[in-house]
Amino acid sequence: MTLNEVFILAILPIVLAGLLLVVFRLPAKVVMPFALFATIIIAYTGWGISLIDIAASFLQGLVITADILYIIFGAILLLNVIKYSGGISIIRQSFIEISPDRRVQVVMIAWLFGSFIEGAAGFGAPAAVVAPLLVALGFPAMAAVMLGLMVQSTAVTFGSVGTPMLIGVTQGIQNPLLEEQLAASGITFADYLQLITNHVVVFHAIAGVLMPTFMVVMMTRFFGKNKSWKEGLDIFPFALLGGLVFIIPYVLTGWFLGPEFPSLIGSFIGIFVMIPLARKGILIPKKVWDFPDQNSWPKNWFGKIKVEENLSTGNSGSHRFLKVWSPYILLAALLVISRLPQLPIKEFLTGASINFNDILGTGLSASSSPLYLPGTVFLLVSIFSIFLFKVKINTAMSALKDSGRMLLGAALVLVFTIPMVRIYINSGNNPLEMVSMPIAMAEWMAINVGNAYPLIAPDIGALGAFIAGSNTVSNLMFSLFQFGVAEQLQMSTIIIVSLQAVGAAAGNMIAIHNVVAACATVGLLGSEGLVLRKTIIPTVYYLFVVGLLGLLAIHGFDLVDNF
């Protein structure tokens, strides 16, 4: 087959899924079985992959699916426990006391708190935390999912204490030949990774500083009474400051401390700078912006999570505020502690793994570290919350049952989506010695764009994230390819690999199983196509800006030393 034919075959299942989801607006539970079936047929007929190998990839995908469902279940359960305890009314009141303006709440909760959760946990945790929290505060479920996904952009490259860089990029490109090349230039691989980090934080900073503004204007345009972009721009000074107080320490941390802590430190500093400013109304318009009355909301704005207005936990003094917020404070603390490589806890948690080696005799393997997954932290905090709020046994059981019912809907989608991803990724192991489907798509793009490749490099990273739902996995799949293309085109490998890492982060906003997982946490399964139609807008913005920066860096000037 020609490269064009290989490209068309490889991209066909993705195009099919996109058309059915976005154009025909079919729910993911209907679309993804078709996409999986198409992938199996193409892998079998086009790549010559045996049915045993396809089955092994499917089983490998089920192990990963179980991990994701575990995280979703924990996030839903925590919200339901707090909801049934009556704590939601206090949480809502606490943000109203900071500012009743929904635009301010987006900057504080979705952007800053969500980025903190991303820095600590990663792997879709921000949407799992932020989206249901926003719903609990009275946001439309559709808006909450959109915002929860948009936060998975700037912070993602350094999510889970730098995992996409430390594991994704490192394992994606590190090899003896590269280390010899680096040694000949007088630098180590650690130095090389730091140079990539330096570029990544700068690229992200320039594109990401406007993300809080983008989140606000998307909300006012699509979910406001007047459908106005201007109502979002009215708070531009505050939103821009919210971007700057995150970005400045984010860049400095990346340059001087490396890839572990930019998102954590940037968001932590940002939260404590912005809270007093928001309380005093600095840079905030006097006219408060809110959603229209719920009676006028379209049906597709609602999820299955309902927040009862008459719930009460007593007076909303500072001790009540601290008590109600303590589960989320504990959640953030446990996520950070369990992910710091300097502490022995991470090694202990990751060491307790369940391994599936040589699945069906194919050489494929899968593993899970359930104690390390954010789902375990969610469950522990849920149990803590039950005792903290003195939730009765029958009430706790109701929260458990509600969470289980919502999990089932997500399972019906992810059980097809993740195995499809694994077949894509594993398709390079075939008797015809063809490259894998993702690499085939990337090669076609590289050959057809030439010197404009830096403009396309972030798109390849986003494509990997769209397929796999993970910045880390995208980096594992494509970092070495991006490195090779850069060498062929005689471009800086540092810049091109950096563009891969940034593009993969942006791709998280449209990754199918991220969308499904986020929808599941607020009971919005079946509306994935509508969500994608919105999150594609900031994704295109991000990729275009970063691509332009890549062109400037390659053909104009460079910000740090080249390689």
C-alpha cells in the first residue's frame, strides 16, 4: 500500500467516530462500538494483525479501563457523600462569599484549583473533581464539563508531578544512540530534558496565559442569557491576572526546578494571590454575572446530578467553611504526598501492582497499581467524609448506589474506547512490518508539510492524546517520531519534541475518553458530541498559537540553546 492509502485506513475509525459524535450527534455509547469494530477490521485486513493479537490488545485495554472507571467512581462517590451530607450549600456559600460572580468562580475553581489537582494527580483527575464541584455550585452540567476539560491544557504537561515529561518524553526518546550524541555535545540526557522543559514552559505560558479568559468567554457565550462574548471580556483584567499569577511561577519553576512542580507551584501561588483580590472585588466589574434562571435552561444543559437547595449543615461560619472544604483539602494533600518522588510513599504505592504478563502468549502486558491511582485517594476521602459529616449508613448506601448507577453508563462507553486505543497503539507489531497506525498518520503529515512542520508538530501530539486520552501516552507514542522528523528536516529536536509535549497537553481537551469520563462524573453521558463541538474551539486556538511559536522558534529565533 502507498503511504496515502495507509494514512486513509489509519484515520478512518477516528473520522468515523468524529462524524457520528459531532455531526450526527449520536451518543458515545452508540458510536464507540462502531469505531472499535472498524479499527479491528482495518487492523486485521490492512495491517495483518492476528485475531489473537487483537484480542490481547482488547484485554490490555480492559485493564486500563478498570483503572479509569475506578477514578470516576471515586470522584462521583465523594461528591455524592458531600451532597447527601448537606455540605454543598456551605460550599456554594463559601464561593458566593468570595464572589457571587460566576466568572470569578471559573478563574478560582476551574483554572487555579483544577490546575492544582492536575499538577498533583493528572490522568483526568481535574475534570473528575472540578466538573461535579461546579455542578454542585449551580453551574449547568454541560458548562461544568466544558470548563473541566479546558483546564486540562496548560497544566497537563507537568501533571501528576511531571509524569508526561519524566515518563512520556524520557521513555519515548531515551536510547543509547541519543545519549552518545548528547555526550559528544557535552551534555547529559537530564540536561537535554531540562532544555525541552525550558521550551515547554515558555510555549505553554504564551498560549496558556489567556486560557482563564477563554474559559470565561466560552461560558458567557454559550451559557449566558445574552449569549455574549463581551460579558466574558468585561472581566478580562481579573482573568488575565489569574493567568499571570499561575504562569509566572510556573515558568520560573520549570526553568530552575525542572518538570516535577511547575503546575503545582504555579496553581498554589495563584490561589493564595487571587483569593484576597477576589474578596475585595479588585479588577472585578460591579455588575455580577450569573446564569439565566434554571427554568429557561435547555434540556441538554442538565446532567443527572441534582443539587437540593434545601439542604443545610447549619450556620456558615468559618469553622463550617473549613469543615466542608476539608475533604477537598485532604484530597489535594494526599494526592501531593503520594506523588512526591522524594518520599517513600510513592514507591510503596506503585510497588503494590497487579500484573498481567504475556497476555494470550502475545508478549503484551498490562499492569495496575490500584493503591497509587487517584481513585483510592477519592475513596479514602469519601470514607473520611462519611465520619466527618456523621452520614447515616442508609444515606451512605444511597450515595454508593447512585455512584454505581452513574459508573455503569461510563463503563458502557469506555469498554469500547480504550481497547480501540490499544489496538491503535499496538498495531506496529504486525507480520507486514508496517508502522503503527498513529505513526503512519504522523509520517503522512510530516512528508506533506516540509518546512512548515513546526506548525503541524503540536497537532501530532494532540492526535496522540485524542486517540489515547493521555499526554503521557502521546509522548510515548510520538516523541521518538518527532525527534526523527526534526533530524530529517534539520530542525532543532528540542523545539520539535517540546511542541509534541505541548500539543499533547492541548489534545486532552478533546480526547474521547476524557470527554466520556468528565460527562460521567456529572451524569451527562450521551452528550459527548455536544461537548466536543465546544472544546474543539480552545483546542484549535492552543494548537495554532503554539504552532506559530514553533515556526518562529525554528525559522526566526530560539529561546534557549539548540540541539
